Amino acid sequence: MKGLAELLADRNWTLFGADSRPIAERPPSLGRLGLRHLDETTAVKLPAVDMVLYSAAISPEHPLRQQATARNIPQWSYPDIVAALSRQSVTTCIAGTHGKTTTTALTSWILQQAKQRHSLLCGGEIVGSSRNGHSSDLSGREAPLIVESCEYRRHFHQQSPATIVMTGIEWDHIDCYPDAAAVTDAFLQFCRRLPPGGTLIVNADCPLAREVSRTAARELDLRRITFGTHEEADLQLITQRDLAWSAQFEVAVRPENFAMFDNMALPSASNPRTFTLPLPGRHNVHNGLAAIAAALVEGVELDTIDSAMSRFPGVKRRLERHDLLPGVTWIDDYAHHPTAVAAVLRTIRHQFPRRPLRVYFEPHQESRTSAFLHEFAVALSAADEVSVLPVYRAREIGSPPAVDAAARLVFTLRQMGRQADLLPSLDHAAQRLETVSRPGDVVATLGAGAIEWIPHEFSRRLPRHYAS
């Protein structure tokens, strides 16, 4: 919703916003863009507005939505308004179970450095910009739109893509997909929203994504571009080397799908091109390959892509490093699926192989935690010590209690011989993190819920400690 507000503010919309978070935790960037906050702690009257936009977390019983209903004011969900924006613009939809936020942000960053006008809707905030949405176009009809497209409840089926980037397919969102086959079918139906001759960029190292893309390409005569280590990939990863908090990798490009660069010598397997990405890990290299492919489709030349990628500042809560405790390396990440947790911890271990690793993990949704209990335990076992918080229920309501699945996860970790315990609250986690951490430790806070509060709270403490 923050990215949407930023995009609409750039298009000169007058915006009001209601947010249940305390004022001190609200993004200050929205105030600078002219958004006026409505205080939910009092009985607030809905101003005279043309429409109400709401997230999936806001039910029809919310007082402001009830006022809108009583006054016959149109109400649009987030998926509704994103669908409308995509119909107005030539849209690149970046989808997939993992990596879509970083890929979306990196693609937008490359286009910005190439001076290509576009609009952006991203689920994460680009570091240093305070923004995850923008628009370089007032009409909404000229600048292409780069949008992060989520498969939750098949919301991406409302969008109108000209290009789809598919980072990979795995079973997730257990509350609306009963199995991997249902998720795979949702992605296939999404690909079928491409127009004949549209472009489909896909991770060739993911078997499900590869098969879905082949089916869609046959049906619609799509231009299919693949990336990865697979021998048939159009952007083939030749080698990768992790450096100090960055990755260096070599890429070969098959010319068949990049006719727009007939006058440019593309790197080959015998003469690959080296790129540097200021983010470590194999998963981020795959995100980089996807962004390179998307930028090439937009006509950006390799020299520009290379230069832009090497200066990418990263995305908040995606392997984001904090200097908040003396001598402690603190890494905060949104990882909330076992595959993502494993990738993050594997990357951290590779960067700091001989340092103690303490993980604070807030599971996201009881359904996901229960379905992947063993997988989460295996992923978290890469840490020396794991502290598990109660499950962040998100959209789930009712029983069982939020601590049940978290307690089962702790029990499973202990059965595997790992040091693990259950913490009752974020306050307890913050207290332990501050009192137990020692210089030389690596601390990772992981989860998609409220755990982001912990580094935020520590960053607020620092100015108070040094104010005098």
C-alpha cells in the first residue's frame, strides 16, 4: 500500500491514509509526499474522497469502509487498483514464489540508471530511496509499469502483462493452495494472460516454471527467454564467485531471442561477460539474471546494465545489514518460507563461516508453519542457536493458538540436536538479543510479520543514547 500511495502521489492524487501502527513507526516519506494520516485511535470521519483503496488486511467492517459504504463511495482493493494501472500501461509483471521483490527493485533500478521512464510497484523499499513505488508519468498511459505480482488468492490473474518474469514456482500460501499442482496451475493461467507474441522470461533451473513456460509459449506463440545454469538457458550462468558481501558471476547470452542487439557483440560461453552484484548468494545471482533479461527486453545495453547492477543499493529486509550492536553483524531478512530461510542462512554461513550464528525467527501463518514444520527445522538447523517467536497469524483467525506451531518447531529442532527455545514476545526477543549477543556474533532476524520491529526499535534507541 505504501508503494501504491507513492505512485499515486507522483501522479498528483490527493491522498489520505489510515494505519494502525503508532505514529513513530509510520513511513515519514508518505508525509513528505503530501499524504495526510487519519488517526485510527479516535472516531475519525472519512473526508470527501472520490474512492477508497484498501489492503487485504482491511475488512468491510472497518469504520472507514463502513462510512464509504453508507456514502456510496467506490471501494477498490489493492489488486483492483493494480489491475487498473496495468491495463493503462505496458506492464512487466515480476512473479514467482521467491525473489520477486529483489528482481522487481533491481529491474527498476537498472531502468532508472538507463534514464528510461517507468512506474514501479514493489513489495520492498529500495535502500536509500525510502520508496517502493514511483511514477515518472502523470498520465499513466505512457511510462511502462514494473510491478511485483503476487500469486496469493490468484490476485495476479487480474493484471494485464505484456511481459512476465517468472523467478520460480514452489508450493506456498497454504491457506489458498492445497498443493503444488494448484500453485502451478495458477501460474499457467497467469501466463495465459499474455497477449500472443508477448514475452515470458523464466528461471530454467526451476522444473515447474520451465514446464509452465513451455506450455504457455506453445499455446500463445510467446517469445520465451530462459535464464539459469541450465545448458539451454538463453542467459546462461557460467561461473559464480561470492566476494565480501557481493557476488561476481559470468554470463553467456544466446543471440536468438535478442534480435534488438544485432549490432552488439553478445557474450558467449567461450567469451562470457562478468557482472558484479552487491548482494551475496546464489539466489541473488538468479535474481540478477532475471533483471538482466528484463532490462535487455526493454532495450538497455549490457554496458549500462553492468554499471547499474554494480551500484545497486539493495532492498530493505533482504539480507539487510545493520550496525546496531558493538561488534555484532546483524542481518535482517523477510524470509518466511523454508527455501528462503535456507538460502539466507546458507549465504550468511558462507560469508561468516567461523562466527557464531544466532537466529531469531518469527513464523508466518500457522498453516505454512505446520505444513513445512520439518523443512523449517532443517533450514534453521544451519544456525548455532535458534529463538522462535509465536506465529504471526497475518490473515488467519481462530484456533489453534499462535504458540502451538512455534512450540512444535522448537521441539523438532531439539529432536535434531539443535539449541532452540521459544520466546513469548518480540520484547523478550529484543531483550535477549541485546543481553546475549557478544562481539563477533552474527545475528539474523527472519520473518515476514512484526519482527521487523526489533531492528527498527534498536535504531531508535541509538539516537536517544547519544543525544546528549
